[in-house]
Amino acid sequence: MFDILLSGLDSFQSWQVIGGVIFGTVIGMVVGVLPGLGPLIGIILMLPVTFHMEPVAGMGMLMSIFVAGSCGGAISAIVLRIPGTPLAAATLLDGYPMAKNGRAADAIGLAIASSALAGVLGGVVMILGAPALAAVATNFGPPEYFALAITGLLSISVVSNESTIKGLMTGALGVLIAMVGSDPLSNAARFTFGTNALSGGIHIVAIIVGLFALSEAAFQILEGGFRKKPEVQDVRVSMRSLWMALRHWKNLLRSSTIGVFFGALPGASGIIASFTAYAIARSRPLKGDAPYGEGAEGGVVATESANNAACGGAMIPTLALAIPGDAATAVLLGALLLLGLVPGPQMFALSGDAVGGIFLAFLVSNVVLFFVGMLMTPLFVRVLKVRKQYLVPSVLLLSIVGVYSVQSRVDDLWVMLIFGVLGFALRRYGYPLAPIVIGLILGPIAEGSYRRTLLFSDNGPWFILERPIATTILAIDLLVLIVAFTPSEWRRSALGWVRLKRS
């Protein structure tokens, strides 16, 4: 661990990396504050910019957006009772009552301080956990990588808030889209329909921007309210918010641990972590604090600590095993590939200096989050006054310019438009979009690993069952599928039977 950090110190010590972290933190706070955007949209819009940056600088900027965007949603939740991101849904339970009681500045400062402290703790766990997990996986071969890729495909599709069937369908769609272009082993053209535009495959940036940014812009347009200007009061926070957060240090540590745990589980996300931490904190209130639901400081500390610590937890399987936990980490996984870094165990062995720089950038982004949040909160609050009639066209313009700048191809703009329409239709009928991105990234890994297994095997696909680790992982995948497709009534009956036997 220390060797990795020391090797990454040289790559981190550049103005491009530090500037990227600061810029990404500001952008992340802005997209987090604005309802309807969030860190995912911020990462997608800035993804084309990283093509002109060093890998550590590019990933540092994107991870700063991820970290700051997870915190920024608390500001609109506290001031307007509208969570800027789903992560901040639990924060408004006590944050908004604090604002109604005239303590908006304290609530925002407490949210920023708790997020920064928990983010540092989550980063430390990431630095400890990711190399250890990667070290275990260094002996993995094609069969194990195939099993892991299947795990990633199943986990993000099955453990989704939407229907299991719909999640698996969109995940399969992502795998199908990834097959367009050239065969990875024979280089033969497939699914190109005889057009040169598809011979190199469909670029992932155009797909991601279309699916998420364009579909979100379409939903914002249909919702209306373009000319309505929100009424927002000016707010200034002070450094004493740090001492307020430290007063709840037990709550902060407990909630951060919960956040890291749920963040490391693919598909669980910081939303579950924040509500779980809130429920536990409510059962253990701090003496002298207000009642929960009526402006308790502990409620804000619990929710913001959990959802920001989940960022560090989510990066552990993303970096070590190339298994993202949600849409945002899936895009970060794609960014690693686009920047020339192959996520997984080999990245720690072959690109240790870059990994160390990324770790340091993640830690520093949480420190920068605290100071940027303290100094620029009045600006972020004013951002809430921006009308949709200016915001949505700006997002569309950034999307078009960003996609075109990647390869300077008009075909990519058509791809972006097509997937924007597809993303809007899928969201309209309740189909999740995140599994598509996972399928795009993990589909080729699963295919390549499976075909390499067949090349080196005399027993065909049954060779996988001769590998204990691969067999264990596939058995877990099978168990996940059985549980996912078991009717809820049967599961409740089985749980009741187990409890009866124990009693």
C-alpha cells in the first residue's frame, strides 16, 4: 500500500492533477446542487475533456466530480426540500427542518464537513482494501475473469430498484451493443451491416452521453416549469461546522462504516447506506440534540457521512475487480479504459504509479471538498436560482461539443441522438439504464475470457468447473439468480419456516 502511494506521489505532484481536482470539485458541487443532474451527468459531460489530460489528472477530476456531486445534493435538499440527487433524499428529513428553524447555514456546513470527513475515511479503506483484493485476484486466469464478469453483469442488473427482468434485459442489450464492430480474436467484422461507420464499434462516450444526458434533458423539458425562478435565501457557512460534525464522532464513524460496506456491494449504492445509517442513528440519539425529524444534527451527519463514504467503498471492486457498483462507477470504469488503464488486478502490478496517483487524488478531493464547500456555498446556493430554460440548452450544447471533440466524427452525434431517444423510451417504461453501461464494459471481458478459456482447454467449457475459484463464483451467481427469480411469497414462507425451526 505504502509503495503504491509513494510511487504515485510523482504523478500526483503536478498542477494539472491539482487543478483537475479543484475544478472537478467545483463542477461536482454545481451538478449536485442542481436538481435533475447529479454526479453521473457531471462525469459524463466532463468525460471528453479527460482525453486531453494525463490519466491521473483525468481520473482525479472525474472522481472529484463523483465525490463533490454526492455531497452537493444536500444543499438543495436543505434549502428547497428538493434533493439535488437521490443520495440526499434522507438528508432533507432533518436538514430542511433545521433550515426552517433558521439554521440553514449550520445544516449545510454540517453536511459538507461530515461528507469530507467520511470521504477521507472511505478513501483510507479504499487504499487498504483495493490492493489487498487485487493481490488475491492476481492469480486469476481467464476462467476466473469470466466468472467475475458474469458476477458484475448479474449484480448490477439483479440488485436494481427496477424489475429484475427489465434489468437483465437492458444488461443483455448492453452486451449486444458491445459486440458491434470487430471480433476481438479474429478481427472479423460483425453486426456492421456493411457500413464503415460501425467497423470500429460504437464509441462508449456517445452511448453514455445519449443514454443519460440527452434523455435527462428530454425529461426536464417535458416536466415544464422553465420560467419559474426558485426563491432561495442567501446562506453563508463557517468553519465551526467542522467542530459540530466532530461532536457527533461516534455517529460519523458508524455511518461511514455503513457507507463503505454498502458502497462496496455492487448495486447497493449510497442511497441504501444513507437511510440505513439514519435509522441506526435515530435509535442512538446524542444527548442534547433535537428530536429526529425536527432538525436533529445527528440525522444530517448520519446521511451525509454514509453516502460520501460509499464513494470510497464503491471504488474498491471497481478498481480491484473491474466490477462497478452503479452507473457512476461504471462510467469511471469506462474512463479508466479510455485513458489507457485496464482496471483489475493487473492495473496494480503494471500501473502502480498511476494507481497511487489516483488514490492520492481521491483523498485530496475530499479535503478540497471541505474548503471549496465552506468558501463557495453562497455561490452554490445562487446556482439554485438558474431557470431550466438556460440550464437544459447548456447541457445539450456541452453534450454535443463533448461527443464531437472525442473523434471529430458526425457519426458519433447521430449515435448520441439515437441512444438519447432510446434512453428516453427505456426510462419512460421503467427500464434501468445502468445495466446497459455495465454490459458495454463487462460484456467484452466476459466474451474474451470465455473464448481464451476454450482455446487453452481440452474439455471445452467444462474446464471452468475444474477451477475451484471460478466454480465458487459461478455457484454464487447461480444462487443470486435463484433468489432473484424466487417469488417473494416463497421467500417469506421459507424465512418464517427457518425462524420457526430456530424457536
